[in-house]
Amino acid sequence: MSVKLTFLGTGTSSGVPFIACDCPVCTSQDPRDKRLRASALVEYDGITILVDAGPDFRQQMLRAGVRHLDAILLTHNHKDHTGGLDDTRGFNLAESKPVNIYCEKYVEESLRKEFSYAFARPRYPGAPEWHMHTIDARSPFQVHSNEGEVSLKWESGFGYHYERPEGEEHLKPVEVIPIQGWHDKDRKLSVLGFRFGNIAYITDFKVIDDTEFSKLRGLDAITVNCVKPTSHHSHFSLPEALEFFEKAGAKRSYITHISHLLPRHEELQAQLPANVFPAYDGLVIEA
């Protein structure tokens, strides 16, 4: 079982540099301090999975040269994690397939409001074509190759016709384990992290229940969000992130969803324990 995770974006909701800011982080010339909104590409036993599709989705796909997606997993419904979904139209056209989106039910309900034209009937020609899959935060789920999806045939002025797929899936589905956290102290907004084999990708947590740590045992690598050195109302502070890493016990730990309120990459690395690293755009980890 092989897993490769590429950080496509490691910035917080505003990205780094922050608009109109001239702080040392925002003016840094170190490319590791240039951060698009948080997202990761996971290549898992032949299945290509994107975690979150924020406003920088198009730029991330082009920068990383991504030409194929089997699925998109959404952690939650905030704009910095869903705002680029309209640009999945490019994959509809390039692959002649709808894009599989996996998310909790409340996230789908949010998408149906925000992207109402993508769910409207009759279809609007050129609207993104999605196949929605509901995730239960309590249960592992399987992600399939898009080989078995219907084929899309474009007709100008009409949109897509759906055709039955030819042949069978050659790739076996992969199992993903959801890890539930909360974006607030009151546990009102659920956020899902995901375990892919021996790598876990987690972001936007403020609270995690002790029972969820049983899903994180034996990891080679784990990520979690951290936006500033001190307390924040909806994200881990640096001390909270380090406490989380110690409790999870992975061999290597990576901070993501980083804001300009943390030090520059080089300075931040110098402050961290030996097995903890600030992630940066383009960083690749494998297990």
C-alpha cells in the first residue's frame, strides 16, 4: 500500500502574502513563505484524490500539472476549501467524466445553495458535472477510480449527454478513514480529516475528541492546522498543534493552514521539535 501526498497549498483562508501587508513574512523572498489556500493531492494505490478545492484550485492544478482526478474529498463547507469547485469543469471536459465529490451531508446541502446552477434541472449547458457521495464521519468509506463513472458526451448548446461506461474498473477501490474534529469550541461545525494508509491529512481543527485518536495510531506522517503562536477561536495555536502531534504519535508531523502571524518558514522550523516540520507548497511526503 503506497501513499504519496503533495501539499498544493499550505496557507490559511487569506493565503500568504496577505493582501496589502508588508510584514516580514509577507515580504519574504523565500518561496516556502508563498502559500496558496490549504489543499493536498493524494496518490493512493493508483487512485488520485484531491482534498479540498478552494479559490486557488485552478492555479494549483496548473502549477502541479494535474491531469486526472478520481475524487475530491471536502473537509467542510468554508469558501477557502470549496470556492474553486466550478473549475472542475475542466476535468469534465478533459476526462469526459463527472467529478466524484465526497463530503458530509451538511456540506452537500451548502453546495446546493452556493452552486445551485450545478444542481438545477434542466441542466444549464456547461455547468460542472458532479457525482455526490455522502460521508458518515463515524465510518470508513471506499473511494473508487472514475473508470466506472458514466461518460460525458458534449453537445454544443445542450450540454452533456450521459452514456454508460464501457469496460470494467481495473483499479481496486481504496479505503479512507474519516477523522472528525470541530471548527469551534462548542462543536457546532464538523470538520473531517482523512487517513490514507499511514498518512493522515487534517486541517481546520479547534477541538478533537479523545476517541478519535484511536484512528491515528501507527502513522508515518500526519498534518494539522496552525494559524498563529497564540490562541485562536477556530484553529489550533502552535502549542495546541504540538500537543496534538505528541498525542497522535506519528513518526513525522507537518503544520499546514499557516498564516503570516507565524514566523517565516526558516525561523519557524528552528523553533519546532526535531520530528515536526512546517509544510510548504509543493512539499511531497510518502509512506
